[in-house]
Amino acid sequence: EVDPDDVEIGSEIIVNPGEKVPIDGIIVEGDTTLNTSALTGESVPRNAHCGDEIYSGSINMTARITVKTTKEFGESTVSKILDLVENSSMKKSKTENFITKFAKYYTPVVCYSALALAVIPPIVLTIMGQPAHFGDWIFRALTFLVISCPCALVISIPLSFFGGIGCASKNGILVKGSNYLETLSDVKYFVFDKTGTLTKGVFEVTDVVPAEGFDKDHLLEYAAYAESASTHPISVSLKKAYNQKIDNTLVDHIQEIAGHGVEADYKGHHILAGNAKLMKLKGIDYSAYTKAGTLVYVAVDDKYAGCIVISDIIKDHAKEAISGLKSLGAKETVMLTGDSASTADLVANTIGIDTVHSELLPADKVEEVEKLLAKKSEKEKLAFVGDGINDAPVLSRADIGIAMGGLGSDAAIEAADVVLMDDDPLKISLAMKISSKTLKIVKQNIVFALAVKFICLVLGALGIANMWLAIFADVGVMILAVMNATRALTIHN
């Protein structure tokens, strides 16, 4: 093992099953299956053979391979993605804290006003030949200072945001700062990754279509036994759907046909299980199926037996999450994915996504988000929701980046502003509600504190307000504002 920076172009590296590909290169020995979902968003594992180019960040799943590097580590795909993250972060504007702005002007104004109240009226009265009453005006100035103390704002406003952030974390939503909580309420455009965000990223048999003369149970049985020796995710899905213990003594002569499928003998029958290319290769007259997903065609004794559809499962609350966001005022929902157009369109139509862009690379996703950022108004915000390494640059570039914390990659979680700890997209609308209600509480405290203080400042300057009213305007208003701020802790869906 060596530092990736020390590996030169043309070096041969060994990648064992379960390891990530560290540097871009070409396979010079071995055939395997690669999981590229974290890199490209493509949900179906990709077969890779000798001579194929593979990218860093892919996971080697089934066999040991030897890779000849074609790029230095600094130029590899993962390094470019990290560079995109850094550059995207520099473009993001940060909202200045209201208290900092307010205090910058408020504090010197009230201090100079109190000084003026203590000095100017007595001098004017003295010039006019009337008693100055220095003591009275100094008392008024001191009362003015007590009233003007901004404790109610300084304490209650951050406390309101802390309450909102605490409420969010109690509901499994990690918000990394009060400015992000504030921005959430202004989001009008939601952009989603597909695999692992709107779908579970787990393959399951979603449909079994037997041909005439066969039934679903027997079709699954034949396919499961034919694939019994394989550890490919599709094979695992078939065996899981069969849900019976497989007796390996009943199957023999298993042979994998690279890029096509497998053939095997089971209980005296010759079984073929694979893609449409396998059916054509063996001269099987099959019925092409058009449903989106990975299609496994099965033939028994050279007779077409049916088709099994394997696809990524849509998350339980995905459709409800999209409708919830639209009810909260979302103008457009967009899905960006590296997956195929047919699969992406099926998911989008099922859950109600407005716009779909498929077969994208990480840089393409950033480009699509840039177009949306240019399209929206300055007050409207854009949120991106993702989970993979490939989503990290877009999470940084969006006004608000929302990552899946359960299955999400470290890069995505690090780049995001909000993290959903249980990967439930329905929590996005809850986060927006918490943001909206927290801001209402903040605005209530600002209006209440400033209104009371303004009235009491006028009364204090005129000598009508005594020290008791001054203390109420300071401590009393602060207590009431703090009590109102604690309501942010109890926001429910």
C-alpha cells in the first residue's frame, strides 16, 4: 500500500472485491461488477471487463482486478469532485446576522441619545434663563439607557433559532446553523438525486411475468437456481424473492456468459437466465418487455418461460414528500440522476416530480443547478437533496444542501447544510415548517421588543416613565420574549 499521490501514470494496481477504485484507469486483468451508484447515481451495477475504463470512487464487487492507471490521483474523478466542492462553496453567499447589523447602529445611537438627553436640555434651559434641573435630566438619561438595553433582542432571537434547531434535531433533522434554518423557509425550487434519495438504492423483484404454460413461482425457482452460484446484486435479489432454501446439489453445469447471463442444469431442465442478448444468442423466441428496470429473461429447455423485473424501490414517503413540498409553496421539483432515462422517468411519474434530467455526471448536475439558480429570483432559494459522493459539489453550490445521513456518503454529509438522519424525504417539509414557524416567533419578538422599547423610550425622555417601567421595558420584555422563543421547541408536523 502506498500514498495515492505517489502512484504514477501507467502503474498497475490491484483492487480486491469490496474495495474502492482509488485512481482512474483501465482493467488489464480480470472481469468484475462495479457499484457506481455513489459516483454516477446509476442504480444498476455495471459489468466491467478487461480493457474497460473505470473511475475512482467505484466499488469493486465480485472479483479481483488489476488496473493500469491512466491519470494521477490529483486528476482522478474523485479529486475533481472534491475540487468542485471547494469551488462551489466559495460561490455561496452567507446571510449576515440581524443582531450584528442591528447592534452596529442601535448601540451607539441610544448611547449618544442618552448623553444628549442628559446634557443638551439643561444647557438650553440655562441659556433661556430657566432652572436647568441637571439631576432630573440625568435621571431621565439613565432611565432612557435602562429602557434601551437590547437584552430582549440579543437573547430571544438566537434562543428562538436554537429552539428551532433543537426541535429539528429532536425530529431527526440536523441543521448546521441558524442561517440555514432561516433560508429553508424561502426555498421554492427543490432538486433531488434519485438513487438513495427518492429510492432505497436496494434491488428487489418488482414484477414477475410468466409466459404461457409457466407460473410465477416456478419462474422464480428456475431463475434463483440458475443464479445460485453468483454473488451479483441481481442474483441476490432473485434468490431473496424466491425465499426458499436453495439445494445446491440439484443444480450443476452452471456457466456464466459474460455480459449476457447464466445457464445451468436443474432437475433435468436446461435453464437460461439473463438479458435480451442472451435470448438472441441462444436463438430463443422471447417476448420483449418494456417496463423500466433490469429485465431478467428466463428460458427452460430452449423455451421462453417469462421475464422478471428487478428495480430500485421508491421510498415509502417519497410521493407524500413531493406533494407536501408543493403544498408549502414549492414552484418546481427537479430530479437529476446518472441513471437511464426510462428508469428516471418511471420514478418521476410515480411520485410527481415536475422535471427530469437523466444520465448525468457530477459536473453535469452542477451545470443544471447553475441554470436553475440563474432562472430564479434573488429572494427565492434552491435546495438540493442528495446522498452520494457525486452529489457533494451540487450540495455545496445550492442555496441549501440537504443530505441523507443514514446511507449518505461522508462527502455529501460534510458538504450539506441540513442532514436527514433517517433518510426520510418527508422530513424536508417538516424542516420547512419548523423554519417558517421559528421565523414567525423571531419576527414576533423583534416587533414586540422594539414597539415596547420605542414607546417607553419616548415616555422616559419626556419624564413620564419611572424606573419601574424602565425595568419592565428591559427585563420584563426580555422574559416575555424568551418565553415566546421557547415555543420553537414544540413545533410539530
